[in-house]
Amino acid sequence: MLTIFLAFLKILKLKQIPYALLRHKSKLEKNNLAAKLYETIITTKKKSLMFSFKKISLFSLMLSLMPSACCGSKNTANNNNNAVNSTKKTQLKIILGSTRKGRTSDKIGNALKQIADKRSDLNTEILDLNEFNLPFLNDETPPASRKTITDPVVKKWADKIAQADAFIIVVPEYNSGYPGVLKNALDSLYQEWNNKPVAFVGFSGGPSGGANAIAQLHEVALALQMKPIEIVIKVPTAWKAFDEKRNLVHPSIASDLNRMIDQLKKS
């Protein structure tokens, strides 16, 4: 690049620094190659004070092309970073919000994962509270003020939550509320939840589809500095929500879940 410009200057028989170069001095000095070019041109300054219009116009044209050439490596790096970000998969955790025998949350969670796994922009994992067996929260230091986690079971849970970019919580409605085991799992951590989007899939044996449980969890998520999204999925009369292959029979759930995931990724 420098050689080309020196040859160009020689052809023009440059006698003085053109105004166009001085005007772009600050821009040139931001780039090492451009700075060298600037210094080289400075040394060619001679006594003559006039340039032909054609020389200045041609030089300005060449100068206007220089930033894209000089900064090509930077632009390439930015493009590479954008490409990496566009291909980075969202780490989505589906939390099963109940642990009782004969529960339905595992069936719904597995059905949701099957739908989500058809997408190429996600890594989806089910977090089953049955597999963590978290102790009831009894630490003297509240999680919001805690600096280290000493309990290995809580640490395992915290590590999984910290890995996530977004959450879907599958929650049943028990007596117009949600299970205590889920509240304990949420309350056991704080910073790991912060600023992460969350969505809710509620279900019930009756017609509500878990509406009360979802409404209450929305407030809990806000208190944990999470970002609950607007889209929710409600599955009423859950005992008849599946076919013989354990697929969810409601026709809109697949499209609703994909809209939910899209909004999670944007949040």
C-alpha cells in the first residue's frame, strides 16, 4: 500500500502537501500504515504553493479510498466477530418445576425439548429438580450477598444456572400457586439469575392452564432481576394434552414455543 502511494506521488511530482491530506491528518494518524504515508508525504514538501486542480482531485480520490484499504484487517476482524456471534448457539435451560411421583412436568418438558431440538440456533438442556435434591435454603448469608457457595449440591445447581442464556420454566398449578420445591430452587441463588430472560409454560388439571402460578412466578422473576417475557404457554386439562406417543396434541404449541424462543433470544 505504501509503495503504491509513493509511486503515485512520484508520478504527480508532488510539490506541496495538499489541503485534502491535512484535513484527514487525524484520521490518518489512527492507522500505522497511514501514519507512515503521512510522514513520507510531509518530507516531500517544497517551496511551491500551487497545485493543479487535477492533481488535487486525483489525490483526494486516492485518499478517500485509503481508509477501506488501510483498515481492511480491522473490518475483517469485525466481520469475523459478527460471524462468530451469529453462529453462537443460545444455551436454553428448561426447568421442570415439580418433583412429585406421577408428575406431568417431565412429559411437557420433554415434549418442548423435542420441538426446540429441531432448531439449529439452540443448545437445549432439561434441568430436573429431582436430580439436584436441593436443601431448603437456610444459609445465614442471603444469596444476594453471598460471595462463595460452600454446599456442593447448591454449587452444582448454581453452575448449571450460570451456563444458561435463557430459561423456560415448566410449572404446574397447585391450589392456585406453584410448588414449594421450585420456589426453593429459585431462592437458593440470586446473581446467577440476574439479567437473564425467562418464559413460563404452565399447566393444570383444570381449565386455567396454570395462569395463577405463572402470574406469581412473574413477580418472583422480577425480584430476582430476571427478564420475564410476555409470551406464555398454558396447557389446561394436562391429563389429556398428549397422544399415545407423548406428543402434545394442541396444534398451536409448536408455533407458540418457537415464538417464545425467538423472544427469549431478543431479550
